[in-house]
Amino acid sequence: MVQAQMRGLSGVTLFLAACAAEPGPALDAASPPAASHASTVTLSGARLCGTSSDCMAVAATIQFGLEFPAIDAQITAYSATSATIIVPENAAIGTTDLVITVNNRASNALSFEVLP
């Protein structure tokens, strides 16, 4: 929380408080950047556990695609800076975006290609 003190013309002191919003999760890279169905992909990023120090306690999903129907990936390993997923069998072939949502906060979209 940020607090500021201001003194008005009449000598009355006002206290203003504002909460700085915590930044959401961020995806930086996928390794490999393209893979076929059932392949393992490791995503790197920041704040993948949100503000929690216990990654197992967060509600996280990783989706292929921004439009309906987005496809959820199976997460096989997870930490504050990386997630390992399996490319879903029903993910559309071609370029798509990956998005991680942690406790209802979505990340940036990371470009990824699903290979045939």
C-alpha cells in the first residue's frame, strides 16, 4: 500500500491511500516453440504462482487459443518460473497463443505453433 500525506490550504491534513496492483503472471518463452500433439513443452515466465509462495495452492490453467473453444493443457510440472505441459490431442494445428491464468489473472499471450 502506498500512502501520501497532503496539507490543504486550511491546514487540514488529508491521508490518501492506494493499493498498488500486483502484476499478473507473465509468459516469456516456450521450449520448443513448436511441437506436435502429445509432446512435452516447457514454458518459462514470471509470477506463475501469483502472489503465493505455495505453487500447489494456486488455481492455474494453461490454454491453447484465445478464442472459443480454448483448449486446456495438461500441466505435468509447475513452479513460480516454469510450467511443463503436454500439447493436447485436440489442439488445432497451426499458430496459436498460450495463456496462463493464475487465480483469475491472465498472462500475456505467447505465440506457439502446433505441428502436424
